[in-house]
Amino acid sequence: MNAKEYLPQAYHIDQRIDCKMEQLESLRALATKVNSIMSDMPKGDRNYRTMEENIASIIDLEGEINNDVNKLLNLKKEITSVVRSVNNQEYQTLLELRYLNFINWEKIASKMGYSMPHIFRIHAKALNNLKIFKR
């Protein structure tokens, strides 16, 4: 795996977490609706099974989110270590902004006070200076 494949992994995990958080919010809203509707209905085993299924789905999704968060934290630690292996502070800053803070190129250029083409040149040099990916 090269640097261009390795570094964006954290962003993709972060996006999956956001997506699952939206799903969780939707499941909770749905469970609340279903449970309030069921409370007006005659009691029976089916109502409890539906409620149990909703709760089980929520718990499963929360578990997946927790696993993804742990994965993201561990990967960010690894990426931080890789970025710190670069001896140039400017390169480190650019790599941190992009791959740890998930900031887009335009904002990075603005923050660092450079043009977009210059940011891309710095980025290429920074990737070439990552020790873990040198051969």
C-alpha cells in the first residue's frame, strides 16, 4: 500500500461513522414512533417482539459504530506517527490538515497562504518524504 492509498483511510472510516450515526438516529426515531403506536394497541407478544427487534437493531448498530470509532482512533494514531516522521514542519502541517482534520484543498491553501498549485507541489513533496513508504 502506498501513501496515497494509506492516508485517506481515516477519512473513509469517518464518513462511514457519520453515515451509521444518521442510520442510528433514524432507527431511534422509528423505534419511538413504533413504540408509541404500539402502546395504544391491545397488548400481545407481537408488540414486545417488535420492540425487542428495534432495540436489538439499535444496539447492533451502536456496536458497529463503537468498533469503527476505535478503528479510526487507532488509524489516526498511526497516521500521526507517520506524519511526524517527516522532518519538514510545513509538510507535517499540510498532511495533518488534509489527513487528520479532513480539510479540503482550498481551505488548506488559504490557511497556509499558498496557491492551489503550490499546495499540490508541497503535497507531492510531503508524500515523497514519508519514511514509512520509502523504498
